[in-house]
Amino acid sequence: MNSARVKTFYYLMKLGREFELAAKEQYMQGNIAGFLHLDIGQEACSVGTMQAFDKGDVFTHYREHVLAIARGMDPKLIMAELFGKVTGVSKGKGGSMHLFEPKLDFYGGDAIVAGHLPIATGCAYARKIEGEMAGVFAIFGDGATNAGAFFESLNIAAAWKLPIIFFCENNYYAIGTRIGWVSPFEELYHKARHYMPSKRIDGMDVCEVYQVVMEAKEHIEEGLGPYFIEAETYRYEGHSMSDNGKYRSEEEMKIFKSRDPIENLKKEALKLGIVEPEYFEETDKKVAKEIEEAVEFAANSPEPDLSELYENVYCKECTNVVP
Amino acid sequence: MLYREALNKAIDESMAADKSVVILGEDVGRYGGSYRVSEGLFAKYGPKRVIDTPIAELSIVGNAIGMAIAGLRPIAEIMTVNFSLLAMDQIVNHAAKFRYMSGGKMTIPLTIRMPGGVSRQLAAQHSESYETMYSAVPGLIVLAASNATYAYHALKAAIFLNDPVIFLEHELLYPMEMEFKEIENFDPFKAEVVKEGEDLTILTYLKMRYDVLQAVPVIEKELGISVEVIDLNSLRPLDMKTISDSIKKTKRVVLVEEDHKTGGYGAEVIARISEQLFYELDAPPLRIAGEDVPIPYNRKLELASIPTPDKIVAQIREWSQANGL
Amino acid sequence: MDYKIVMPVLSDTMDKGKLIKWRVKEGDIVHKGDVIAEVESDKAIMEVQTFKDGVVKKLLVKEGEEVPVKTPIAIIETEVEAKEEPKKEPKSQPKKPKEKPPQPTQKPKEETKEAAPAVPPIIQELLTTPITSIGGKASPAAKKKAAEAGIDIEALQTEGLLPKPAHLKDVEQEILKRYFTPKALQLLKDYRIDPYSFELTHKIDEEEVQAYILEHDIPQPFPLSSNRKAVIANVQNSAKKPVYFVYETFDIRPYENIKLTSLLIKTIADVMQRHPLTRAKLQGDNYLIYPNSNISVAVAKGDDLYMVVCKKAQAKSLEQIDEWVGGLKNRTYTPEELSGSTFGISNLGMFGITRFSAMINKQDCGIAAFGKLEQNRIKVTFTFDHRILNGVDAAKFVTDLKNSFKEQSDV
């Protein structure tokens, strides 16, 4: 890993974590409502994948703030969306779970578990017949691997040799249900390995995530068909804000926190001497300021006008005739 | 022209005109479509654009949404509306909502074609009408094609609309020989006044149009009245203008649908009429609809479960007597 | 500065929270992320963290106490900013959470109110008319009409003057009865005048309607009888034919006790036997030449006009024909009697008309129009269809006919 890349990893992961903490605070103060799913602890997956998969289309689940930031979305626009403001990336109509930005080929927070996988698969089909082998990246959690849509998508992607990476963040819990209670095994890459090359990796290590996604990317670009990655990771927070996460043991939490992706990257980089110590201090400050600005931007942005209620239900042509 | 040929013509011409148009579904390609709608297209446009899918409706629609996001104009064929329930999540939670929840950034130009309704003894899992469900979803356009002319023009329009369209067909119509006319500047959202009349408006759509047209001469003769028949064509949006103009004239309305009565599509139409045209009405509106039972296999029971020309006449007769017509 | 920690919003359904346990006490140093309390939401017991470093300055809520969400529960003094601007910051900062809280329960209501479609004009209009005060059982359209005209449906129903439920036509009838005399109503019906063209403020009689008819020059519609419609179709069709006229004057001496029309039929029938084209119909590329002389005769009966056919006239005696003609006025005709001719005659002599021309009947090849018989001379105008008879054919036929009549009169 070169110094510049490590710095970028650190900056984006830190930015992501601070963003999530700020979101949590704002939620508790009543400025953000609805469901808020925090990515704290899983930043290596969000940042490592997006750094490697820098072209192509991204289809994501709803724990996607950090993924969006890593893809290049402005934290201000995300925070404003969380606040439900008109300046938000989805004009305040989507909220935390629905961040869409076609300009970044980022197709957003889908809040139906596994619901985005057939869509990602269809997109991969279209890209393939257009000859665009940069392909598609689909990210989802362990819970999604029990759904029918997941298996349908593996089947079709493999049958038609589609350029798509299936990336599973296995944090072991679907809300409060441990994956092992509802799946015959906890190592989920077994579910895919008869269809396509499948790997289980350390999702707490941003460098490993990055490298394996790079390999997968080469695989799909060469037209060899889909690729499956299972990244073991952990969310420090509950599933959403109303979940205290008490179904997990203190011991388990301690083990994973000792593998914290941000702290470990920093430690390793300092040990290897590839990044100067000042960088981290400066970055932390810069990140704090950026997040503060994002919150300020969101707080000071206007609410959507009531006339927005019926906007964007249909295209312009159809709006004229509906309802 | 056969009804199915009109659909085929619309798809064929759209595919010829625009390379981004593709069709996918069970048996649409090599087999030629289970109702022969896509016949000949595989040979003409090849496997990349005429796509045989596995029996996995969720994926047929889900994949089509992905294709639409990638810039294609997919036509997803679901073998019957009954199977579309497997794809309901994709249709309702994804296709219909992406534009709105992305603040207008997403566009899903998708057409989902599916036949519904009671055919001949296909029993409960192959005979339903679910237009009422789809018509209740903001973000979807719902068109119901009862005839070759509408089918051709509306399907072409649907393919090139930038919103998801549920395009409803009827299994009994496919082999029917129908009049066909090419029309310039066709408006798929407009209801058709099939027959003009003065004393009673009958609203209907899809296959029931033909049952109504069989019943009307009997009603007119028996009651000594003239009946106006309107084919709704577009269920969402609903052409209230045409409906309203007619009811203002006739003061009476009957709606005939094959769907179950409870929560059927007619319930919405009659509710709107009651809200908007209450003071125009000279009699309570009448719904002639399917019975509230799963569709039975036995032919006698099957026919008893849906409106037929005889039943339409009988119910209107009874209603007219009770309501001073 | 002071950093206020509030009772957190921990779910989309949480309105208030119970402070279960304080994990810190006043004066404790806390760091960002430290848990300071446990609170119970509607879903679970959750930990509350501080998002800033500082010293716990004050705990505002007791353990076991329940407070609404967003109520401050603790104040943390953050070191750095406490020194700077001690006055300004505390004022604006704590305000924010209070100002901002959106009220999610109220907003949707506002939205639906504003977005609700405007009341349709028709209903608006009705809301201002006393429709709700109209009792009785009637359809909405009937009530609307009654409201406009000030009809009390309930009272009329009590008296049995309106059916229950009343429909539009019942109320309309009632309105008409109320505002028009029976004779006025009959006039309205005859002239098809909309009763609502009148201001319904008083009882309107026949004279007032008559005056209205004159003032507005309203024509009385006169429905066409089916015979009239048939005649119109017949003559319209006839007018499309390429016809020409032949004018002649015949010498005729009528027989005693025999009607002139009968003599005309008999003589023409006999002459027609010598001129095949007068017995012809044009059909496609053929003339269909009939063996018999079948002559259509114009008969006026009341307002109706019929072309009754005298079949096989050449085979009938003059007396037989005269009997046939005599019976025409007082009977109805079968469809067979109204078809099958090839030549026609029309006679207006009894009205004093000296000369006129006639329209060819249906598929006939021609018609002879006879005027008034004066001094045994009669003016006759022939109309021929040029497609069947050329001028020469016609001339031969007319001359033959003229000579036949002449011979008869000479005898």
C-alpha cells in the first residue's frame, strides 16, 4: 500500500465515522427522524470497496451513508437529506435510506432487504450487451443471503455470465437475529461458490477489502462472469437508533472493537512509517470541520415547499395527465 | 387483425425504431411467447434483445428495472397477472418509487405486460384480475387494452414513456379478430366513448366491453332507453372528464368489471363519481362485478362468478325498476 | 460553553423517555462517546452518550423520572469554548434544539389540507343553495333540481304527490305542473320549448307561451310520417336520374260512368305492350323487360302520397280497372301493391291544373302527368329516364299513345 492510498483510506473512513456520530447526535436531538442505520465499525467495507470499484454502477442497501461518501457524494448533501431538507441529495424525499445519485452511478439505498439484487443483475445484463464491462457492484448484508431474490440473482448472473460483484457485509446480525440461527452456516460464501468464484475476507481491514475487490473487478472486466465476496465485519451500533444491540455479548463487541478498521490502519501506518503522525491529527481536525459544516448546512437549509408533494411522482409528460 | 398481432406489431415496430427496446420474460424468445405475442421477434432481433428468462417473476421485473436504469427500455412479459404477485415488491417498492424517493433523479422507462381475467376453466391461480392493486400505486401508470387499435397505440406509447407502465391484456382477447385502425397523435390516457346514448352510462374496460356491448341492445329494447358505453382504457390516470361529461348527460351510471366487487377497481371509480358528481346522479350507481370468491374451475361455477351479458341485463333491469328508470 | 444533553429520540415512535440510571455524577469529566445515562424508550433500554468532551455541570432529571423527548437532561461544560464568548454562545446554542424540533405529527396534516383539491364549482354552488334543508327521499339530481325551483319534496311525498324515492323526471314534472297551465304545457310540448327558458316566478298560461312563440319566431316541429319519409327518399332518388321531358296535348273523349284515370291506365297499358322499353327496368348491364304492363298510379290519401301499382293492366278490362281505381281511396295497400311497376301516371286535372310535370317513381322508366281535361283535350307532360328510353323511343311511344286516344275519341 502506498502512502497516498492509505491516507485516502484513513480520511474517508474517519469522515464516514464522524458523519455517523454526528448523525446519531442529531437524531437524538430530534433533527433527524425515521430510521437511521449507522455504519460505525463497517467503514473498511464501505471505503475499501468504493476505492477499488471506481467505475461501473453501484447498487446498495440502506446502511449506505459512508458508502455514498466514499463514492464521492458530498456529506453536506447527505446530512441535508437526513434532515429532510430540500437541499438533500434526494430533495428530502428519500431520507437516510434512499440516497440516489445517477451522476455517480450510485443507485441507492434500497430498504427492501435483497430487493436491489435483481435490479443490479438486470443492470449488469444491460451493461454486458452494451459491451461495458466495468459492470456492477452490489452490496448487501448477511440477512439478504436468506432471501429468494438473492438466489435468483446468483442464478441469473451465473447463467448469463454477467459482470457483477456481489459483496456481502457479514456482520452476523440481521437486526437481532444471528445469522447462524437462520442459516445452515455462518460463512456465507458457501451459498455462492457453486455459481461463481467466492471468497471470505477480513472486512475490518480496508487494505484487504480493497485488494480483493480489485481482483474481482479484473475478473468481471475480462468477461468471466460474476464474483462473490463475503467480508466479515461488525456494526458497533444497534441495527437502527431504537435498537440497543444487547443481544450481542460485551466480549464479542470487545473482540471486534480491537480490530477497529480506523485505529488499526493508523497504528499499522505509523508502525510501517508510511504516513507521518501529523497527518492524522490534521485529518481529524479537517474532518471535524467538514462534518460541522455539513450539519450547519443541513440545519440552515430550507424545508421542501408543499408544492413538492406531487412533484417527481411521474415524468413531466405523465405529470400532466395524472391522477 | 388479431389482438395479439396488434401487440406484436407495436413491439416489433418499437424494437425496429429504437435499439434500446428489449423484451424479456418466460418463453418470450425461442418459444414465441405463451400467447404468441412475441412470435418472430427472436429470429429478427436475436437473443440479446429478446431474452428468455427463468421462471422467476421477481427477477424478470427486477432485472428489467436494472436494465431501465442502465438506459434500456425493457418490456417485461409476465405470463399472467396472477404471477405478478411474485414481482409485487419489485413493481411497487422499486419501479414505482425510485423517481420519487430520489427526488426526481431516477427514471424507470419500463413496461410490464400481463394478461389477466377469467379465461376458460384455468381455476383460481390463473384467473384473477389485479388492476385494483396496481391502480392504487402512485408512480405506476395502468393501461387496460380491450381492442387491437388501443393495444397497438397504447403499447407503443407505454414503451416510450419514461415511467413504469402496467399494461393489462386479457387472455380471451388474444385470438380475437378485431377492427384495426392507425391513428395519429393517439392519446393512451383517454377513455373511449364506444357508443353514444342519452339515458344511462355504462363504464367498463378490458374483456367486459364485449359482454356489455352484447347486453346493451337487449337493455335498450327492453327498457326503451338509449345507453352510452365508455371503455375506460386508462385506469391510472383515470379520464374523469369523459366520465363526467357522460354522467352529466345521462344522470345514471353502471360500472361493469370482471374483478371482485369488494375493493375492485370499480369501487374507486364509483367513489370518485360519488365525490365529484353526486348532485348529477338521479339514481344510486350500480356495480356489476365478479363475485367475492376465488375463481372456480367448473365452467358453470366459473360463469356464475363473473358478469355475463345475461347477468348484466338482469341486474340493470332490476336496478332500473328499483330506481325509477 | 454549555452543551445540553437532551432526552434522546431513539425511535420513530418515541414521545417520552424514562431516566433509568445516571452513569455519571455532577463534576465528572466525560469524553466524547462516553455513556452518561441509561434511558428507557418505548422499545428498549438504551444508553445515552455525550458527543462532546467536558465536565458534567448539572444533572437536570432524577432517576425514575419520565420526561418528553428533547427535554434537556444534563449540562456538560465544554472547556474550550467556555472561555470564549461566555455570554453570546450559551444564548444561541441552547435555543437551537428548542427552535428546530420539527413536529412530525402535525406536518402531514397541513400538507393534506393544502394539497386537497378545491371543492368543485358545482358543489360550491350547491352549498350556497338550501339543498340540505330539502327533506324527503329523492336522488341527488332530483334534490338539486328541487332546490333550484323551490320544490318541497318532503311535503309532496307526504301528500302522495311525488313517488318515493323521487327522481329527476318526477321533480321536473312537478315543476312544470306548478308553473304552467295544462294548455301552456301542451304548447311547450308541441313546440319543444325548454320550460326553463321561462323565469319560473309565477304560473304561466297558454297566452304567455303563445306570445313567447311569436316573439322568438319558434317553428312548430312537424314530425315526418313514415309515408312522407318514403316519398322524400323516392323523389330524392328520382331527382338524381337523367331525365327529359316531352310535352303533348291529347284528344280524349271520356266514357260515361268510367273515371278518366281508369281510361288513361287502360290505354297506356295497351300501348305499352307495343313498346318493350316502357316495360323495362335497368339492372346493372341489363334491361329487364317485363311481359305485363304494370303501371304505378299516384294516389293522394290525406297528407300521404302513394304510388299504387295496377298490375297486368293490359289484361284487365276497362271496367275491372275502373273498379280497382274506385276502391283505392278507402283501403290500405300491401307492400306488393306498392312495387313492381315500370311506368307511372299522375293526374292533377281534378284540381284545375292544366299542365305540370311529375317525378319518376322508383325504378320506373317514365311517368305521364295529366292536366285538366278541357273540351276533350288534355295537356300531358312525360318525364323519361334517358338511360332507358332515348328520344326516338319516347317519340314513338308518345305518338302511338296520342293516336290511340285519338282513335278512341273518333269512334
